[in-house]
Amino acid sequence: MSGLTHFNKEGRAKMVNVGEKPVTRREAVARGRVYMKSSTLETIERGKIEKGDVLAVAQVAGIMGAKQTSALIPMCHPLNISGVDIRFNINRELNAVEIEAEATVDGKTGIEMEALTAVSVAALTIYDMCKAVDREMIIGDIKLMKKTGGKSGDFIRGGLK
């Protein structure tokens, strides 16, 4: 297993030592969707979900999720996150709430997992807040759209606006 930095001499997982890496500006954008019945989407838009303002709560939950990534994903380093922003788009054609999270850090390791976690937690929060009216919702399409900074260079998925 030589050459793989995430394994020790015994072949077991380890947290990579990033101590010698330089601090660089790193950014990541992730996206995902929550598919639902059109009536559920309309209820969210009208602000009539009994648990409250779905997108406002999902916004805060996603940011909190990004901040907790290292506690949730075993080999992720704790990061001093510079910022997290989450945007929502109501897609009536797909009957979906689209979620986009952008995270930034000046650090020694990337922030992709934090952006992905932000989208995932925001999506789970939307599901939780709407499950009383729609148990058939589907969380999906969670993916990294862009990452910049670091030794591995930049990544931009096709279709990024």
C-alpha cells in the first residue's frame, strides 16, 4: 500500500499529516436536490409547513453541518472555516428544492467535505421538516461542483454557472 497517504504501515486507515503543507485559500461548491410532490413544494413556498420556515432552518442546519464535518467524517481534519453560504432554488419542473453550498478556508487541507456535508444536512433538514406531508421525498444528486486551492489543483464540474 505504499504511496497511499491514508494508510499506515499495517494497512489501516490513518489521518493524513498535513503539518508540512502550506496554508492556501481553498474554496468548494457542492450541490444537491430534494425531490418532492408539487403540493409539498407549494407548501414550502407559501411558508405553510407546520414546523416553520423550511429554507431558513435548512440554511442554519447546513452551516452547522459544515462546521461539524470533522466530527462526522472520521478522517477529516477540523478546519477553521472562513465562511459558508447556502443558496436554494425552487425548481418547479423537477418538483425539487435545489441546494448549493459554498465553503471557504485558508488552510492546509481542502474544504470539499464541508461543502458536501452542508448540502447533505440542509437536504436532511428539508426532509425532516416536510416528512409529515410527504414521505416520498428523495434526497439526491449531491455532488462536488468546484474546488480550488491546494496541491491537487482546481476542479470544475461541467455545468457550473
